[in-house]
Amino acid sequence: MRGVTLQTACFALVIFLLIPVLNASAALVNGALARDFAPASGYIVETAGNQFIIDLDAKQQIAVGDIFSVVTPGAKIVHPVTKAVLGSLDTVKGFLQITGIKSGYSYCRQISSATALQKGDAIRRFQNVDAEFWDYTGQGEAYFTELQSLLPHLQWQGYASSQKGRPTTPTLPKGKSAALYFILTSQGLEVRSPDFELIHSYPAVAQSAMSAVTLAAVEESAVIKSVVPSGIGNYWTSPPLKGTPIGLEVGDFDGDGRQELAVAFEDRLEISRLVNGSYQQLGTVHFGNALRGHHLDGFDLKKNGRMQLFVSAITDSGNLSGLIIESQDGTYRVTRNKIAWHLRRITLPGDGAVLIAQKMGFQGRKFAGPLFRVKLVGTELVEGEPITVPPKVNLYDFAALPGKQHLFASLGEDGYLNIVTAEGQVLGSSVDKMGGNESCIEMRGDVQIGGESWLSYLPARVEVNAAGEIIVPVNSGFSVLSRAKMYSRSELKAMVWDGATLRDVWHSTPEKSYLADFRLADANNDGQTLLVTAVAYPDNNPFSPRRSALHVYRLP
Amino acid sequence: MKRSIIGAVVLGATVALAVPAMALDVTPYGTIRIGTWYTSNTHYDPATGASQKDSDFSLDLQGDSFVGMRVKEGDFSGLAELGAYNPKNRGAGVELRMLFGDWNFGEGKLRFGYLPSAYVFRSEQVFDADGGFNAYGSLFDGRYAQIKVSMNNGFYLALMKTSTGGFGTNSTSNSTGGWKAGGVFNNTATNYATTSVDYDTFIPKTVAGYEGASGFVKYGGGVAGNYYKVTDTTVTNLSADITSLMGYAHATIDLNPVELKFHLYGGQNLGDLMSNGAATTGSYYSGKKNSYTYGGFGQVGYTASDKVKVYTGVSYETSKNDNYIKDDNKMAAFANLQYSVTKNVKIVPEVSLLNDLDSSTGAKESRIYAGGVKWEMKF
């Protein structure tokens, strides 16, 4: 009897310990699916015999066996009330399948076409590809629903109709058109190509654990699928920029009534404007030697109708030495330096946007003392009254939620997004880690006594938009060493606090890049709020500057 | 049995996979440093005073090469570093460089561990394994167990392992001389040594100071004290209470892109305070007389670009004692260029001089001219 009790206890313990593993496994499977079937866009650049060459390679995480639809972009679908562009009526001309991947390009074979494919045709990975779900477990309908949500760009056949046409054992049915076959068995999930070649497989995950994983509700218009470099459509990207951005701002910097963009790097600030989809560079301001920027925010402190740009920076000696950069007489210049505070613009309920600051401490303390408002008295920046924030937050890691409850969204040092009261009580946390920032300060406090300097990474930007959604980047990627941190995958997530849990509302399409900063602003002066992101691409070459870019997305 | 092993592996894997859910933040890091130097040394024969010269090339791993790890969970954090000893002590194997834990209690930090003394303030000199004017105008004296409280307002207090002038050793061998003949009795000493010197220690070495800033000047200073009693049973009447007291101050003036650095110190029996052989010979209590040592350095740095910094500095130290025929003086100087090849790789060409000038007996002492490069890779 005693042995049975012990066995039961051990079994219960193992099950208890396995729960997080099963949940983690399900998340890993869904993560792998999302990665393997993530949208990617490009063009046919050449024909090579009976094959085609496309302008995508492994950098976009494409793999041999991937299927691309070849499309003719059609008319835009415009919402009659909001005028938002919801998508476009693309026409599918045919399908290609990757046969080989080279550096900078890949080979494809044509697997079907209605009309002749040619150089310059746009291609979209897995978009509009028919997908069948064959459930050999008899219990996979809930998982089918998850798959539909996870991979909305596939053209899914209904669950019932797919089961109706499902062969007794998984074999290629006769007379089928181009399709992907998702085959769920007790062994796991397989994905097979139209000619029934295995292209991906995933291990079995307990159904209960799988259904416990809550997937983000992806709103169709928030998932930007088309890449249109001319500035027309849902997505726009800038020409390549050099370096890793540390901050991004959008605002009217010169008082002309139009919005400009500012991207800060460690050593400089670049100002530009989007005009009819083209990128116009307006100026570059270098911070000077021995000074490294780590944060950027804009605020009209002078109340002159122009946003001044506040760059938080640190000298080689480890002193904060921020800058103000503004447009004067048609040029951008540093109008103030040696500001010994970390600086940030934040929106406070009841106050709107305010400029706040925090000092640096002694003996290796990155932040010290209360957060306070920054005031302009004459031409001097002075310390204003402190603001009430939860204990232990620092200048950069929180945002105030609207409402009278005085709640804050705060990125904890452990990487989770928390909802915190002003007294510091944590009411809820995100399921997954969020944030991730490559912007850092080199702490040299231990060097003088014979220790080493170390890189202290700043929290990622946390913002709350007008709808009360908490918006935060999610950067991920394998980087263990503190001096070699380089994120390789990113997305932007919007969460809401419903009083009990933090829920995903929408997220951007995951990208193979590091999301350095973001803004929600009318970046192209068309009256609509856009999502603007500054991203940097993975690059392990230490001798060349890292490549980065601005991306602009149209929001729902 | 096999089932048990499988079960253990499954449970182990389960726990391992569950670990990422914890809030523990672990960051490995490290630095590898190689020195390549041409040195020209001049020595003086102690008997005749005749000069002897020797020039050599050397390539070796610097003693400040190491791998380490930072861990953090909530208000608690820790650090551990393991590295190489300097070439002169390479046979000692792997060195524990630092090991400490911090508790951030809100108003300040409490640190337990093994780390350098709080009064250390180094220059950018890289010769002699990032010597930083060590023993020539800087106070680096190794790493010691200590309990340190540093407040957010800049004040700190450290209680450290008591120094016995660099000669105290663990007592781990059998003794025939009884308690009087023991060395320093430490936490793990269970036997007595067969030495003839008895060290008696009563209180920890204590360092109290302040680190602050005003505008673009960072400054700091403090006092340090140490006391022990030594008795040598082989020397008639050699019994002494040795009290060490020191005051120190330093400043860094950030005139971006120029940086100025100063360090000054002075006090009584600094050799006995500093616990290791890096201290100047003349700075020890000697001949039943206190020694008085004063020293410091000045350094100028300039950041020429985001990849290039140049530094130059000079240091001086003098030790006085009523028994000395002449003050024991030392000086050093250097100039280097720090070139960051990439974010992780730096090379530092440098010319350096270490000059021991004169000894307390009035004899000339050796000097070293060095030219070479430090090769550094951080990760």
C-alpha cells in the first residue's frame, strides 16, 4: 500500500513537472510552423532553362520544397468608411517550388501555371496555396482551427470536407491540384508538397497541451503580406541604412506641418521624409567622438511647433551626456549637449505627452533617484516635480495605462511584461518573454579597481496607444554572450489588460531581423496612422557595418 | 536499474526544460589577452653596482585573461571569474579572479565575496599584464575576501581579510613550535606551521570611502586601516604592533573627447596594508620604524575617433623611513594607442618605462623599457 502511494505520488510529480514541458513543446511546434510557413515576398528575376531564379535566399528563411504563388497584383481593397487599404485582389498565375538555394537567389521549378510566368512577376511564399488537413487521430479538429489561425495565408479546405476526401492511408490522391497536405497522426504532424514529398515534420504533442497554447488572434489587415517598394500598398521599406539603430522618432521637426523621420544610431542621427513613397534624406548629425547614443525621443519642449530630438548618450568615461538636436535655419544641428540625464517622452493619463528624466548613479548604477519632469526655464533644462511610478521601475521600462486605476505596464528584468500597480504589486504577466534590446550602456565602474567593463542592455520601448493597447517589440534569437548579442527574429505585439489577464490583440508578421524601435505615426503625411519600425538584419561580419532599414506598415 | 536511470534522465530533462521559466538571468563573458613585448632591462649588480643589460622578446598570455559569468535574479546578483595567473606564476594553475554576490536592498548594495580592494584606481598602462602603474603609483594589491556595503549616496564601507604584510600563509603543516610558532591562523587552519614567525590578527582591514560626481568630474576618496602583531622567535626583541593607515583620492575629469585622470595616496606602512608583494619594498614597517609612502599618477586620454583612443601617463612613488639611507623611489610612464578593430577585438601598441630608481640603501635599481602590443578579444 505504501509502495502504491509512493508510485502514485511520483507519477503525479512527473505529470506536474511535464506540464510546462508539454506546453513548451506545443509552443515550440507552433513556433516552428510559424517560422517554416512565414510569408515572404520577392520576384522572379530570371529564367534558367526550365527553371526560374527568384531573388530570395536563406536569409529570408526559405527552404527547399517551399511553394510560392506567382501573382499579378490587383486592385486595392479599400474600406468604404475608414478608407484603410485592407489588401489587394491579386490574381494567381501559377506556383513555383524551391529546388535549390544559393547566396542571394534561389532556383525554382514550376509546378503549375495558368499563364506564362516571366521575369518581374511577384511571388509570395505559401500564399493562396491550397492546404488540406488530414486528421488520422480523430481528435484534431481543435488543432486544425489553431493551424488556420497560425497560418492564415494558406487557402485551407474545410475540416469536414478534407476528412471526406482523406485516403485510408496517407497517399497522394489522384487528380488533385496543387496543394499542401498537413497530415496529423499519433506520431506527429507531417507536411507534404503537391507531389507528396515530405517537406516538414513536427513531433507529436499532447492534445491537451496543444490546445492550452493560446495563439494570437491575428487580424488580417495587421499581417502585412505584400512588399511594395514604391510605397503603394500595405508595406514600405527604406533603402538600406548603415549601423544598428538605437532609436526612432516621427514628428514635425522643422515646423512645416509635415512629418519627418529620425533614426538614431550610436554615433549619429539621420533625418528623412517619405514623399510619395520615396525616401528623402534631409540631414545627418554626428554626435562626436567619445559619445555613444542609447535612446531617442522627440518632444516639443520649447512649444514652438517643432519637435526637438532628445538623444540620451554616454561618454567614453561613463558620464551621461545627452543632446538636443533640432532644425534651425533649415539645418539640423546640436543645440544643447552635456545633459547629464537619461531622457524619455512618455504619455501620462491626464497629462498627455511629457518629457521625463532620470539620473545615473554611482559605482555601477545605471539609474538612480526618482523620475522627474524636465522643464525649460529660460534656456536652461531644470529638474521638475517627480512623477509617481511603481518602485523599482526605471525610466525606460514602463508605460502608464489609461484609466483611473493608476496601472502600469512594465518590462521586468526577467523579460516578462507585467501589469503593476503604483505600489509595485504585480497583477499579471505575459505568458512569453517580450522586449529585447541591443541598445546598451558600457558600465565601467569596476574597471578602475581591476574589474571589467560590461554591457548593460536597456529595456525595449513599451508604449500604450490610444486604444489602450500595450505595444512592445518581441526580439528573439540565440545570443548567450553579453558582447555578442544579436537578435535575429522579431515582431511587434499589441496586448490588452482585461483586468485579469494580458491578452494578445494583434502582432506584426514575424521578420528575420532585430526590431530596434517603433512608432505609430502618420509617417507619410496621408492622414493615417502607420506603424513605423527600425530594424537591423543579422550580420556576423565584424568588419562591415550592419545593414538596417525603416519599415512602414499600414494598420487596420 | 535501467528504468531508474531512464526516469532520472527524464526528470532531469524536465527540470532542465523548466529552467527557462525561471527569472534567472545568466550571462557568460570573458576576455583573452596576449602580450607581445620587446623589453630592454638594466640591472645593477648588488655587490659592485655595475650595470647589466638584457633585451628580450616575449609573447605570453596575460594574467588578466579569464572567463566569467554574471547571474541575476531579482534583487540578487553574482559574478564569478576564473582566469590565468600571470606568466611569472603560471605554474599555480587556474586563478579565481573574482567571486561575489550582491544584494540590492534599495538604499544600497551589500556585497560578499572575493574581489579587489576598494581603494584601487588604475591607469590605462597595458605593459606588465595591464599593470596600470601597479606598484609604481597605483594601489592594486590583488583580491581578497570582503564584506562591502555601498550606499546609493556614494558612501561605502568594506571589511576585508586582515593583511599581514604579504607574508602570512595558511597553517596546514605539523608544528613543533606550539602556537607561538604559527603563521596566520585562518578559517581553515587546523595545524600549525613550522615557521618561526607568529602573526596575531584581531580586526579586519577596513576601508571607508566615498565615490561621487559633480558635473563632469567623478571623484572619490577614503581611508583604509589595518592592524596586526608579529613576533619572530628567532630574532631577539622582534615583536611589533604594525598599524597601517592610508588616505587616498582620485578624480576623472571628462572633457569629452579629452579625459584627465589623477590619483594620489599617502600613509603609513602601506606595504603591510596591501597584503602582497606588489608593494614597494620600502613601504613596509622596517627596523622597528614606521615607513611613510606617498604616490600617485596623472593620465591624459583623447578619443580621436570611435575606433582610436590615445593615452599617456606618468606615476611616482616614494617611501621614507628613519632607518633608510635614502628614500625608496619609483616611477613609471607610458603612452599607448587603443585601436578597436571590431566591437570585440582591440589592439594596443604601447611604449612603457618602469624605473625603480633608488633603493633605501642608496643603490641604483633596475629599469625596464618596453615596446609592444596587447592583443585583446572580449566576448
